Amino acid sequence: MTIEDQIKNLPSQFSWQPSVINKDQLQKSSTAIVAAMGGSHLGAHLYQCWQPKPEMSVHSDFRLPPYFGQPLVMSFSYSGRTAETLSAANEALDKNMPVFIAASDGPLLELAQAKALPHVEIGPKGLIPRLTIGYFFKILADYFGTTTDPIHSQEDKIAEEARKIAENLKDSLPVVMSSNRNYILPLNARAQLSETAHHPVFDLYLPEANHHQMAGIIEGAKKGVNLKVLFFADDEDSPELISSMARLSDFYRQNGVETTVINLAGENRLEKLISAIMMTNYIGLELGRLNNINTSEPSVIEEFKLGAK
């Protein structure tokens, strides 16, 4: 399946129903740690933006973070080869903590099978991990017992707008911003533009971006850095945040920094977020084409991971 096909098929992931193997061993806990890296943690961050769970934290590091009680450790890795995620799972098992695994292959899936742990084997093989956001999201929705809203994709419209934005961003250093409430959107943009397009990008979040980073962006533009700011605007953000983002956009333009505003659109909150995610996925795809990137070649990230073995 091509990368473009995977992007087009993203909405279908949200109608997938995960099947938990050894479900009788799944211990419900008052808290949960999602141990995941790279593309495999995006689904958890999307879930936190959609229906925030104070009892769930997302951990992207080796081993386990500080915790209290006996949290469920949810180790997510599409490839099943992620060293940090394996490290967290093994530490949890050493401490007799409950572990739940989701992977498509690799040592992580083998660990779940060997120890009869509750786990989900993600059926579609050979996908790009950063484009599996819906599968991991659905695993969490199933665990927490939440029903997802229906998704209606306007794929053609999204793809066309993304092409125009990508053409404008070529040869620039993009800075992608949203409210903290929608932090998955700049986070996903960082993943897609960096890895699909091999294009440097910054992700920032309002209102904090009104404080430190503003000075660096404006001064950088004055010194000739071709910075362009991409805002994800949401009419469901707080009135204070909406006003702050509008003022910041105007202020950047007054100081010579080009800005583009993408207004979130959809029939429900989840559809808004997924549509915006698809937008950045297509921007990454088109920007990669403009940068003459062959997405079928092994990435430097895989080369780095292999060197760590």
C-alpha cells in the first residue's frame, strides 16, 4: 500500500474494532501509563485531545516514569521493535505490574505471546507507524469504553488545500501552532513534515507561544530566516485563546512573518481533529514530492535504530 493510500484510508481506522487476546488477564486500573514513541504514541495524544483522561499519562522514554499505586502499563509499538517501549514493558513485568501490549509484529508482540499477556495484534502489516494513529486510538477507546463519533471525510477538498499550503511552505521553516487543547495537531505536523517530507519544522502551543518563542521568530525573520507560521484555529477554544491567536497572527504579519490559518471543520470534535490530521499528512506528502523525497527508501531513523542494536 502506498503512502498516499495509507493517508486516504486513515478514516477507516476509526471504524476498526480491536480484539483483545487474553482479555481475561487484562487488569483494569485506576491509572494507566501509555508507553509509546514516534508514530505509535500519536493515537494516545489524539485520545487525550478528544476526551482527556487525567488518569492516563503518555510516556515516551526508556523504562517507567515516577508513578503512584499500581498503574496499568500499556506498551504500544506498531513495529514491536521500539527499544524504549520494550524497556518500559520489561520493567513493569519485573515489578509485577499489569501490562497490556499492542503491536503488529516484533519482540514486543512475541513478549505478549510468550507470557500470555493481554494484547492486541494490529492486523494490517507493513504500514508506516506515523499513519496508524486510528488503530491505537481505537484500542484506548475500547479500553475506556468510549463510543466514537462517526467520521465523514472530505478527502478531496482536504488534499487540494494541503497541496496549496505545501507549495507555499517549500523553502521555508514552518512553525505550526495550536491551542494546548489541540496539541495533537502541531505534534502530528512535526512527525509528518519531518519524516515524510524530510523538512525541518517547529511545533508550538498557545498561549505559551505568546511568551518566549515570539521574540525568536520575529528576530529570525528580520535576519533573513524564511519562517512561516501555520495556525490551527478552533472556534471551540476559549474566547481568550481565540482572541490571543488572532492577535498573534496579526502581530506576526505586521513584523514581516507570513501566517496561514487553518480553521478546524467537521460535524463533531473527533471529525475536526481527524480532518486536521489528514491535512498535515497531505501537506507532508506533497512537501516530500516538492523536496524530491523518495518515501520508499529506508529513512535515516531506521538506520539510526539499526545502529543501536
